[in-house]
Amino acid sequence: MKYPVYRFQTLKRCFPNVASTREFITSAEYLGGIRLEIVSREARPSMTTLYRAVFSALGRIADSVSGIEETYRGTRVFRACRLQDVFGDKVVHYTRPHDGGVGVPQSDVSVNERDRLDLSGQDWFAYADNYGTSEEKAFVAHFYTYIDRFRKAYQKVVLIRNERMFHLYSFEEGKRFEPDYVLILQRETDGGLEEIQVLIEPKGNHLLAEDAWKEAFLLSLEQNSVAVGGEEDGCTRHRILGLHFFNEDTRKREFDQDLENLLKL
């Protein structure tokens, strides 16, 4: 195909309401309403002239369609769904894991001794081990130092790694974002069972500036999100929060203050 933009899947992304390629070509809502004005020395333009004119017009339209950018705006309403509908078994393949980084279990001897941790018997961590980046391992090990305090403040404490199981879109610009971890906290209150979902993103030094918009989005969740519960989860109140980036070298103070605030809620 000379102009791949006319493949239906591409057209569908740019024009969500179009039902078929035929509709795009024939409907007055799309190409069907276009009229071509052909200036020719021929009294009656030949098929070759007509072909070239149509081909040229389609090329210009293709350029315009290709220039259309997909835009999204993130919803502020978060609706409850079952955990098993979001998180499930997933096989992940790692290439050349080494030195305590991605693909290496957190209990491995190559992991920094400060961050080395056997997670197989930890009921607060949803998986048997953590194969994330060294920054992620530092975060999990750091959170472990708080676990006893969180268990005193909440009846349920579960930390789940988001292995591309769900994503969000920022409120204004619609940028896609997959937070690395979600911390689920539940406790009994005078009004019933309350659940707080906390989105957490460990971030290496080289990405702090580039991904600053993600941190801004996380920090805006508390004021801008509306959590709506389901009929089956048993919770009477839901809250969605985001924390400052966790960074072992430069951002631990802000992150620790966020954890302290969670313990005081």
C-alpha cells in the first residue's frame, strides 16, 4: 500500500467513529465530500490525468492524517474492580541479568547487602521475590523497615509490583504512565472499612528530571481523584494517593515524610 495511513487500524486510531475503510472513502463525513478541481490542457482529462490528480490528493490527505496526534485526558474517577481482574500470572523474560539489577532476585548475593531481602516468607509482598531494578530493590528493602509500624496502623498491608498490568493517563495532557508499585492499605474506621491505594514510583538519578511530570501527577491524585467503590469489595470508603519518587541518593527525606503521613492518616 502506497499510503499505510489508510489501513483501517490506523484510520480507527485517528477517527474513532469510522466503521470501515469503505465508509472513510465514500462517506461525506470523510473523503466522500471532497471535490477535486482539475486544470488540464486536455478537453476531456484522460484516465492518467485523473489518476494522477486523485493520487496527489490522497497523498496530501495522508500527510494531514499522519500529522494527527492521539490525545487523551485522564479521568478523575477511579472505579473499584476485583484485584484478580487486574493482576494475574505473567511470564517475564529477562536478558543478561547481572549485578543485582533487573532480572536478579532480591535475595541474590549480587544484591547490595543493605537491600538484600528474602521475600518468600513476607506476607505483605504480593510475590515470592522482586526482580526489579536496583532502585526498586532499595525501595522494597526500605519499606520493609516500616512494615511493623504499618501493621499497627492498618489491618491489611499489601505491596504489589505492577508488571505492566495497568496504566493511567495524566489528567491534563493524557500522558500514559505505569506506576511501578501499588500499596494497598485497609483499616476499620467508625464509618466502616476504609481502603487506601497508594501509587509508588522508585526512580533512578538519571530519570528524575525527565520523569518529573509523573511525580507531579502522583502528587495531584489526592486532590484530583474521585474513588468510587464497588458493591462486592465491602469497603465503605476509598482513597487514591501518590507519593514523591523514591530515590536512594537524593529523595529519601521527602519519601519518608510521605510514609510518616500515611501512618498518621
